[in-house]
Amino acid sequence: MTQPHDPPRKHRGRAKTAVTMPVAEAPSTMPADYGQMLADIKRRVAGERTRVVMAANVAMVLLYWDIGQTILARQQAQGWGVRVIDRLSHDLKAAFPEMSGFSSRNLKYMRLFAAAWPDRPIVQRTVARLPWRSNLTLLEKLAAPDQRLWYAQKALELGLSRDMLALQIESRLHERQGSAMHNFDVALPPADSDMAVQAFKDPYLFDFLGTAPMRREAELERKLVDHIQHFLLELGQGFAFVGKQVHLELGGRDFYLDLLFYHLQLRCYVVIELKAGAFEAGHVSQLNVYLHAVDELLRHADDKPTIGLLLVKDKDKTLVEYALSGYTKPMGVANWEQQIVRALPDDLKASLPSVEEIELELGADWGQRDDA
């Protein structure tokens, strides 16, 4: 028996419709050059994002310099006091509530920043490319303008964070970089020689090893490898660790290199030999053999000549000069120091203004701790 059809149901509102989400095609179905195209676009997006961030930072630091110059000019011409700066801070915060950086404390930093860098083109070319807090580190830790500019340029070159910048200032990098004794001027072409000089320093500071004295090379080597990240930071930009006690066989004899690195900017291997004691002339001939072995067995046709670095506990400069003379393999000699107090030396401390002096100059409420 035929059943009657049910009457059609009345639908309230719109009838539901199925939603189909797009599904990405499998990578295997994409054109052969899709991967390269994607990589290019990702690289472009990342580059543009970095450029936008950098441009925003430059604009902000230049704005801070302009504000600082305005405050400085008014203070010099009209005798502006701290109360005016406090009022300016209040009004700027009210006008731009979505922006940070207009505290009284930060306005005073802007004034110091403008006073420290009177030449706007230098600001635009160099320090405006650094984060604001890195600029404050330069102001707080360095009194001499030439040193301040040197560290600003080094921070840009090496991509130093604020903490690493402070560490390099406290360890007086400007006095150590390029100070290793060497024969690069006669063993390398001029352009490579200049770059190699800047890649090495004297002394190297190994305070991360603790206070126990290192009496044997093996112990020193082991601790440096155990703290390889700290060691690479001290070596500087461009060094890549290859290995320790690297075995090479040359002429039927076995050789073991203490430490082997590759320098990405110099495009060459760097052999580092560690000595727990003072420099001896025989160390140079030993290192010379190692350099020949690396060039013979490891060096690629595109690599530049291997460089050697002797790290010794002490050295006589005259003896080093005589020992290096006559060798055609590029070599440097530098001291290593195990313990150092990470603080500014007394003569530099004396040249910096104290907190009391800054308070006296800018007003008694300088010390209030409102956020920058």
C-alpha cells in the first residue's frame, strides 16, 4: 500500500548550505620552480619586515634627538628647568596616550642624547640605527665622543645586543681589537691583511673559565670547548667551530691541532694553538707545520690561506717579532687572560658624571623612577 507523502516542512530562516574550505594542493603537484619562488617571496617578506622595523627605529631615535635638541636649546636660551620638562612629559602623554617614551626621565635622556651627539648627520648615519636602549648604554658607559662613535659602529657591524655592547665596553674592546702581533702584512695581500688584523685581538679574556689556574694546555682546551659559546663570543664575529684535536696525517706523521675554526668573512681555516705558559720561538715553527698541513689536506681551492693564532699566557714582544720574521704563512700571537673584573677602569670612571652631578644639572627629581 502506498504511503502518503509527508507534507513539506516549513523552514524557518534560510536553508543551511554546505561550506567547502579550500584545500592546499600537495607540494608534489606544484610546478618545478614553485619551491624557489616561495623561498624568494619569503626572503622578500622577511627583508621588507626588517626594513620597516629598522626604518621605524631610525625615525623614533631621530624624533628623540629632535626633542632633545629642542629642550637643550630652550634650557640654554631661556633657562628651562625640570618643572617645564615634567609638564612637557604630562602634556605629551595626554596628547599621545598610545605612545610610550615620554616620561620625564626619558625626556632628560633625550636632552643628554642631543648634547652628546650635536651633529645630526652622524646621528642619522650611525646611532639612529641602534635601538634606543643601546644608545643609553653608550651614554652611560662612555664619556669620550670618539670611543662612543667607535662602539656605535662596532655594534652595527657585529649586530651587538645592548648586553653584549655593555660587555664589550667593559672589556675595553677598542684597546684589544687589532692588537695581536702578526706577520699578516707580509704573508697576505693588503685587503686580506687589513681584515685579518681586525679579526684578532690581544689579550683574549677567558674569565668565563672561573678562577682555578690553567696549568696544562689540555685542561685549557677542554674548558674552552665546554664553554664554546662564550669562547666564540670572545673570538668575535665570523668564527665557526670545526673541531678540537683535529687529526691530520702528513708525510706519514700524525698531527693534532688544538682547535680548528673557519672564518666566514676571511674565507679561510684558522688554527688556534693554546699554550699554558709563556711564548717560545719553537711554537712558531710548530704552528707553521700545522698551517702547511691544513692547506695541503683541508683547504678547498676557493679557500684563502689558513691563518694560525698562538694564544699564550705571556710573551716577549721582541722575541715574537724575531720568531715571526721570515715565515710566509700568516700567523698571529696574543695573550689570554683568565680572570678580569668586568668593570670600567678607575681613570674612565673618574671622567664620567656621577648620579649626583646629573641630578644637580637637571634637577633634584632626576632620580624619580618613572618608566622610559
